Amino acid sequence: MDLRFAVQLGIIGLTFFMLINASAVLVLAERKIMGFMQQRYGPYLVGPHGMLQPLADIVKLLFKEELRPKAADKWLFNLAPILSVAAAFTAFATVPWGAETTFFGLLDDPVSLGVADLNVGVLVIFAVTSMGVYGIVLAGWASNSKYSLLGGLRASAQMISYELSYATALAAVILLAGSLSVREVVDAQSGYWLGFIPRWYVFLQPVGFIIYVIAGVAETNRAPFDFPEAEQELVAGYNTEYSAVRFALFPQAEYINMATMSAVATDLYLGGWHGPFLEQYGLGWLWFLMKVGLILFTYIWVRWTVPRYRYDQLMNFGWKWLFPAAVINLIVTAALVLYFNA
Amino acid sequence: MTGEAVAFYALSAMLVVSALAVVLSKNLFHAVLWLALALTGTAGIFLLLDAEFLAAVQLLLYAGGVVTIVVFAIVVTERLVGETITQTNRRIAGGALVCGALLWLLITTVLERPLATERPIMPDDLTKAIGESVLTRFVLPFELLAVLMLAALLGAIYFARPEE
Amino acid sequence: MDGWLGVLIMLVLGVGFAAVMIGLSVLLGPKNPTPEKLAPYECGMPAVGDARERHSVKFYLVAMIFLLFDIEIAFLYPWAVALRDLGWPGLMQIVTFFMILSVGYLYVWRKGALDWAPAARARNALRRGPRKAA
């Protein structure tokens, strides 16, 4: 096994490890920020300032009893959380998080920071996210409980509805970059206009960015679009019947999906790892982390600020406003690109 | 054996097993999941043929879209006649006969005209090549496809009238 | 091809992680099931009947509309990559494609398949009522 391959394996392992950590950090961040917004402390007892709370949670859940309704489908009931988590990890595989590097001259050829650079990366992200619906609809069906089934159905209808807007908004970015490879889209955003405005696509695609972020919130089933688990109506939605670790895996998949959404937004709209100062020292990935962190904070901020909509409002908004807006945005972008290129 | 050959045989085995499971499993919902696995395996075969775009579209449209439709169709129509629908396999012998005949036809055809084993030279950006040919050489079928999809949409609405 | 190996490794890691976690929990957790624990969740009174009942046909319709527009998006991406080479004629062809599909989209909208609220449905029925009588 040569050094280069080993380094690439190491990068994959690191990405995987960081994603697991990301879900733990996000759980803590969510509760801390929620506490802050509601003028209380949030978790405080486990470890300094409650930093070890996620660890305590997972250890506790490991020692809890796994319950399964007698009428549930045994295999599918177990398969659903596995599929959810696997789809979440796989979706991140095509998201690069740093520039190509030789690790300060350690390697002859530079390797890229990120699991995989695919020629059709954007499409693969989109395809894998659409397969993430499986885990949820399976969980709902396998539980054989009314709340779960209705939650699963709602979740999948919501996800497929917003997927259209999301994919159409991304197509406008592809128009600008002329490539389906995420890394090439990021590299098309390096440099500055007029010497100080970064060439990020968010400035060329403000409408597309907003559509993408809204659809991203709906795709990850987050408030104000958290209908699959609307407590007041559905108990806990598709994971009502789940307990112990199997129950923990669904939120984990959700948090990883949130991280993926934010990372994709960073790569395609906010210039990825490009930014002043840090890039020269090969530390562009710090920019990437900061931008992702900012978007994730916005996600949490929105959750604790905006109340949940009604289901019909969600479907109305997705089909009658967001999707037409995304299509018009795409066609206008295409016309402008052609006009200025000719 | 090269890695490619190993991958091909593994994928083929997966395809055959999951396809058989689709037709033989009694539970309709399980059959759909096996179908999803079979469609994903097909995407893997496309990948081995260097058709990356096709593989991604296969995942997106078939494993993602079509399977979702079938799942929804099952959930919506389940207990339509007061009992759970199960899949029946009454004509296994006849089905096997037809499949065997089809297999024989395919094998004899392939053996008659040996396929090229050399990898043809591909353009650099296949996705771009696809986009160009769809919108220039095949533009009429492309627009007709929109008409076909329109017909499918109207048909779906007609059969599932929400109001009446 | 190399990149796809990374995707495969990530998939295997994801499945492995989830399976190990579930396995650990099965090993470590207690097991004393009672009939109440094995019943589906209910609030106040035992659940009546099976969960797998008929559901609104709307869900199926949404999936159908989704699939058609999903196909459209699968064609959008290669066009988006080749936009600069195809130029204005390419844009016109895509716009025509959109126009044909938007006929279906408007039809679906007018038929009320995109309305989920009882209020909106009632309004539509009212609007349609007199016309039917006439």
C-alpha cells in the first residue's frame, strides 16, 4: 500500500470521525443556544459547562431497553435507522472540505481534502439525499403504529416536494460554473471582483441561495418545517416506537444531514475554503469550518425563533411559491449568462 | 481477477438475488425494497461501464423516485378491499418457461455477435456530451418526452381525482 | 472510478457504525418485555385496529408529480453544463420543455391536487358548485 493511498484513507477516516463528532457537538450547541435564547443555562452539570452531556446521553441510551411493538416488522424496524445513518454519511462523501494539499511537501502529488471528487458530484449529493427518504418511510411503515406511519408519509411527501426546489436552485449554480464537480464549482469562486468582493456565487445567486437554504431546512425536517415529528399531533412522528440507541440514530442522521446541507451551501454559494489570509498558509479548511458553523448557527437560531407552520401551508409554499421561483431564477440566470458571455 | 471483474460478479450476484427476491417475496413492501436494491445494483453496473452520469440518474430517478411512488401506492391502496394485499405466485412454471426462453434468446444473440471488449475512447466530459446531443441531435424526442410526461401527469390526476 | 471507492467506503463505515451501535445496545440493555411495552404507542386508550389503513391519495399524486419534475431536473443538469456551447437555441429548447410541462403543472394546481387544507378544498368545491349545477 503506497503512502498516497494511505493518506487518502486517513482523510476518509477523519471525515467520518468528524461527522460523528459533528452530530454530538450539534446536539450540545442546539441545547446551549436554546437555553441562551430562553434565558436559561441549558445542560450544565455533566463536565465543565455541560460539555460532556452528549457523551452522557449516548452512554445512557446504550443501557436502555430496546422496545419493539409486537406487530412491527422485525427486520425493517432494525433496517430503518441503519439506512438513515448510512445515507447521511454517504451524502457527505462527495462534499470536499479543503483545497488540494501535499501536507507541507510530504507527498509528491497533492491529494484533495474530502472523501471523493466525482465528475457528477452535485448530482450524486442530490441522488443520495433522495434515498435518505427510505429510512424515514421505512421506520414509519415497519413500526405499525398510526403516528409513525402518518409521520413517515408526511416526511417523505415533504422531502420530495422540497427536493425539486433544491435541485433547481443548484442547477443555476451549475450554469455559472459549467461543471457538475463540486471541487470545480468551488475553485470557480476563487479571487475577487474589483479587488475586494469575493467571487462567491451567493452574490450572483441571492435568490437561489435563499431558496436553497429554505429547501434545506425542509429537507432535513427541521423547525419550522418539522412536521414528521410534530409533537402536538403525532407524538414523535416516524420514530414514536423507537427507543434506546435505535431512537438516537434518527436524530444523529438528522444532524449529519444538517452538516451536509450547510457544507454544500458553503461549497456552492459561499466559496468553500476560499477566503482572505488563511488560504496562503494552507489553512483554507478553517474558512470552510467557519462558514459551515455560521450556517449551522442560523439553522438553530431559526428553529428557536420561528413557530411551526401547518402542513397545508408547507405544501402550498413548496409547490406554489418556492418551485416556480426556482425555475424562474434558473431561466433568468441562463439568459444572463448567455447575454454576458456573448 | 481484476478488481473490476470482482466488482462485476459481486454486483451481478446481488442483482440476480434481489431480482428473484422481488418476484418471490410474499410481502409486497419487502418486494419493493428488494426492487430498490436491484435498481441500486444496476447503478453499480453503469458505474463499471464508466457511465457516471447514468449511474447518478439511475439512483436519482429509479432508486429514489420510482420506488417512492410504489411505496406510496402500496400505503395508499393497502386494505382497499378490507384485507392486506399479498403477492401471489400462481404461475411460477409458466413464468420460468418464458424467462428461460428469453434468456436463451439473449445468450444466443450475444454469442452470435461477440461484443467488443476494448473500451472505446470517451470524450472528456461525458455529461456535457450528453447535454449537447440531447439538445441538438435528439431534440425532437426530448420535446416529445415532455408531452409524454404531460400525458402521464394528466392520467395520474384523472385516476386519483382528489375531490370526487 | 477512484472517487466512487471513497463513496463506497463511507457507505460501509456508515452501515457499520449504525449496526455496531445497535448491536452494543442489544448486548448492554436490559430485556424484560411486558404486553404493555410491546403494544404500539397510545394515549389514554388502546389503539383501535391496525395502523396500515388507507391513506389520502394525495400522497401518491405528490409522488407522481415529483417524479415527472425529477426527470426534468435530470435533463437540466447536462444542459446546465453545456449551456455556453449550446447558446440561445439550447435555452429556447429547455424553455419549450418547461412550457409543455407547466401545462400539466397548472392543471394539477387548478384541480386542487396541491391544496391540502380542508378550508382550501371547501373553497374550491364552492367555486365549482354553481358551475356544475348550471
